[in-house]
Amino acid sequence: MNNKKRLIFVGIGIGMLVLVLAGLLKPSPSLVQGYDKARFVEVLSLKQIELAPRIEGFGRVEPKHVWQAMAEVGGKVIYRHPQLETGRMLAKGTQVLAIDPLEYELKLAQAQANLNATQAQLTRLAQQERNLNTSLKIEQQKLVLAEQEYQRKVTLKKRDLVSSSEVENQKQSLLVQTKLVEDLQSSLKLLPDDRRVSQAQEKVDIALLADAQRRLEQTKVVLPFDARISDVNIEQDQVVTTGSVMLVAHQLGTAEIKAELSIQDMRTLVGSILSTSATMNMPSIERFELQAEVTFEAGNNRFTWPAKVTRVAETVNPNLATIGVYLEVEQDFHQLDLLTRPPLTKGMFVRADIIGGAKPHFVIPEKALHGGAIYLMDNDDRLQIKPVEVLFRDGLQVAIDGEIATGDRLVLNDLIPAIPGMSLKVVQPNAAQADTKEASL
């Protein structure tokens, strides 16, 4: 047994010795002279191009003009348009409601009567003035004659041709005539004041007549524009009170969208337009005439409308941390083709694309951006990793900024691993295949 164990250990030792000798005596692989370890990459020369940021936001469609028909007068509704129903479209000038006008017709007649009375009073004053002027001229002539007669009798009295009583009687007649002339003159002086009072009353009566006429017209409710009825709160024979909302209508034609943009996107948009525009006294985004479009998607269908940016919301949305930008879309409801494109309707959820001002940017493909850095190939054909700032994205393009310059060679490949200083080589036709063959040798 001991001899057998010794033989086993001897056999194991001989086997291990054979393996060691086989490894030592094996010839080394042949070396390939001039083998290049550089990685083949595609490069793109950096340059600045004009590019405008395209900002995306979302919002719901609302009518720009909403009209609430509030009852300006109270009374019983005696007429209701047969098509006054929610969702109906009615033309401008259509009378949709009428309130009993009897009370207001009476007030109009009273106001007209008061005005006529005041105007008649003014006419009487004018005629009275003419009569007084005529009477004054006559009485003044009589006064002259009475004065002359009095002087004649005074002269005759000095000659004792008339009695003293006749002189006294003539003097009394002169005084009476003088008083009559003064009374007429006083009456003429009072006429302008009476006329001003009547003229002021006439203005009051005219205003009351206009108010009565206006209130009578307010018994008829007429659409001020082409409208779609949104809500109806009144029925025929119902009594309404002043201030109650009878119906709500939306103006056809202009739709408004409040698109919510992130604060960063808003900064990008504002930065692009302010850098290309002069300073202004009152900032208004509308004056920049930004291009925009609104898109509505329904299943596999996509519909777009050109839009106009009009203003920016006054506050930031505290829940979403976004800021609203208002866009307007003009629609001609008289030329709508419902088979090819539906109208923008209240409540539609749409996407808004706003294009800012174009300016020179370094623009690279999306695939060349690695997190917050890009790969550059330096003059020694070695890898440099440069951190950059992403300004905005436009499809598969990215506008960046950083310590880069025109003419820098941008590496388009995704290098794994990416080690700064590693050797690179610009890819040539069939170079990748040749590199693979060399590596297999």
C-alpha cells in the first residue's frame, strides 16, 4: 500500500513538471510591427450657424371674447329666439331676447312731453322778448312826446297861458310814462336769466329723453358679433331683474391659448429676442412678431394653425412653476372645411411651438453630446473632454456654449471608455474593417 501511494505522488509530480516545461518551451506569438492603438472616430468641424430656439408649451383653447348678456332693465321676457340654445351659432345683429317695453315706452313719452314743454317755454320767452322790445320802442317814443309836451306846457305857464293844474297833470303823465319804460327795461333784463334756466332744463330733459330711449332699447337683447351660444339662463315669460346674467356667448373668429412654458424655456426665448432688438420704453412681446403655431392631435391625425404671440401672463403658476404665454389664432368660420380640419374649440388641449430670434450658435448633433460634455480631438490627435452648457434643443440638434472655438474637431462617436489623452484617428473609408483585421492577427 505504501508503494502504491508513493507511485501516485510521483506520477502527479511528473505531470506537473511536463506542464511547466510545455509552457516554457512554447514559442512566443509573432509581433506585428508598427501596430497603431489609436481609436478610429468620426469628426465634425465646429462652426456657428444661425439658429432660433423652438420652445414648446401646452395649454387649452379659450375664446378671446366672452359676452355676458346681463339684464340692464327688469321685466317679463316676451320673446326668446327659437334657436337660442347652447352650442348654436348666430349671426351678428340677431335679436335673441325681448323684455316687455310698456313701462319704458311710458317713460319715454313722459320725457318727450317734458322736453316739448321746455322747448315751448323757450319759444314763449323768445316771443316775449320780441314783444317787449317792440313795446319798449313804442313807449320810449311816447316818453319823448310826453317830455316834449311837458316842456311846452311849462313854457306856456311862464306866459300864463295855461293853468298850473294842466302843468301838474302833464308832469304826472310824464312820470307814468317814465315808469312804464323802466318796467319794460327791467323785464327785458330778467329775460336772459329765465332763458338760461329754461335752456338748462332743456338739457336735462334731453338727457332724460336719451336715457328713456336707451332703456327702451335695452329691452331688446341683440348679439354684438357673430357668436356661439355657451350658456342660456332664461326662458320666455320669465321675469328678470336688473343685473342677472341671461346668456353667455363666445365671439367666433379669434381663439386664445395660454401656453405654459418652463421658466428656463422662457429665459431662452426672451434671451433670443432681447439680444436682437433695441431697448424699448414699455416691454411687449407682441412687437417682436414671433412665429408660432398651434397643433392639435386626435389619434393619428394632426392639425396645425399659425398663431400670434400677444402677451405674457402676469404671474408664475405656483403649482407647475411655469409661466403662461398667450397666443391668438384667427379662424374664418364662414370658410371652415370640417372634413379636413376642425375649428379650434373651447377646451381643446393643444401644443404651442414658439420660435424665438435667430442668432449664431455652435450647433452639434444630439449624439455628440455626452451628458454635459463633448469630445474634441486636439492638434495631437488626442481626446479632450470639454464641459459645455446646453442652450436649447431643436429636434436632433443642440445649441451649446462653452470654451470652444470655430474649427475645433468634434468627435461624433461614443467612446467606451472615454479617457482624456487617448490616441484618436479620423476614420477613413474601410478603415474600420482594416482595424478589425489587424486586431485579429
